[in-house]
Amino acid sequence: MAKKKTARRVPQAGSPRMYGDGRPSVSAQAEGQRTVTLRPSAAATGAATGPRTVANLAQEYSYVLGDLKRLGMIAGALFAALIVLGIVVR
């Protein structure tokens, strides 16, 4: 016997949507009552955040090539083991 389909519940327009912080969403507030104050960012005010240094990627990621070689050898060994097992099982 088939299940009875229930109608989807539509939210009421009178109740504002709530987000995780417990405040009503912007759409629920009146446009005239809303005031927004923005603080300028450090980049906009020209404040220095400190000297930037260029990272030497070859030095930072020198271990990646060794890891990729090891991963390739393991994958090749497992693939060869699967082929051998496939031949043996037949």
C-alpha cells in the first residue's frame, strides 16, 4: 500500500526568519529603522599589517615530491597485486 503524501508546510509571512545568532533576518526588519555602521579595514585606511615576504615554494613544499613518489609506488604495487590476484582466482 502506498504512503499518503502530506502537504509541505509553508512558513508564515508574519514570523521573521531567524539565523544562528538569534537576531531576525534583514528582510524582517523595516528599511527605515536599520542603520549600518562600518569600520574601515586596515587596507582602506593605509595601515601597514607588517612586511610581506615571498615564500620559496620549492623549499616550503620539498616533501611533496617524495610523498608523491611513495604514493605512486604504493598504488602501483596494489594495482599489480590486484592483477595477480585476478589471475590466480580464475
